[in-house]
Amino acid sequence: MSGRESVEREPGRIGLGLLLRRAHKSFSGALAARLERVGITHAQFHHLRRLNEQDGVSSSELSALVEVKKATSTSILDALETKGLIRRDRDATDRRRVNVFLTAKGRELQGELAACAVEVNDAAARDLSPEERAQLFDLLERMIASLSAEWRPGRED
């Protein structure tokens, strides 16, 4: 593995987690490099992506959707608001609740963000056949389901 320790590939042995971690770091790094060209961090990308799917959610709900702590999410939202990509409004019926919305500028950026994600997905799967790609998705979804049954994923910062 080009100078790195080899990953134990014998079924039932420790090593799968290390391989998945390396894949995650490679994928995240490739995405971060592309997002940097449009002036967005990886964490900001996830917030913007979720808002594109569910515009107007509360800041607490958004934090849960992107699986980060509220304090972490608040600093990310501060940066996005400074860039003019989101706005935060107090809920008219519950003044404790703050709803988060994409601005027109934030909506306009969605195409570029999606292109970054597609580019990385395509690069990651470049050497996989359509059948292998489908199998990979199936295997990973099954693994997630197996682990989620015994452990509820927490928040990741």
C-alpha cells in the first residue's frame, strides 16, 4: 500500500475499520479540495446540502440532520450567514426557535456544490463496474444497518 502498513484482509480480523477510515479520509479530502475552489468548507457543504433539501428547519434540527453538536453548527451557520448564503429568522409562533433558510445566493451555489460532489463520486468509482458499485453500496448499507442495530451513531464533529 505504497509505504503504509497493510490492512489485514482476513475476514473476522481487525482491519475493516481502518480501511473504511482511509476511504473516508480520501473521499473527504478530495471533496474538501473541490469545495475550496468555491469557497466552502466540508462542514458548510453539509449544512447547505441539508438546507437545500429541507429549507427553513430550525437550527437545532439542522444540527441533528448534519450530526454535529449545536455549538459547532452555530459557528458554521455564522460563517454561512457572513457569506450571505443563509439567513436565520426567529419563528413567529415560537420565539425560542430559530429557523434557517438559504438565500438566493445560497440557492444559486447549489449547482456548483452538487457538481463537486458528483466529480468526487465519479472519481471514487472510476475503476468500479456498475455492478461493483451497486454491490459496494449494498454491502455498506448492510454494514451500517448491522452496526446501527447495536449502536446508535452519535454526533461527529
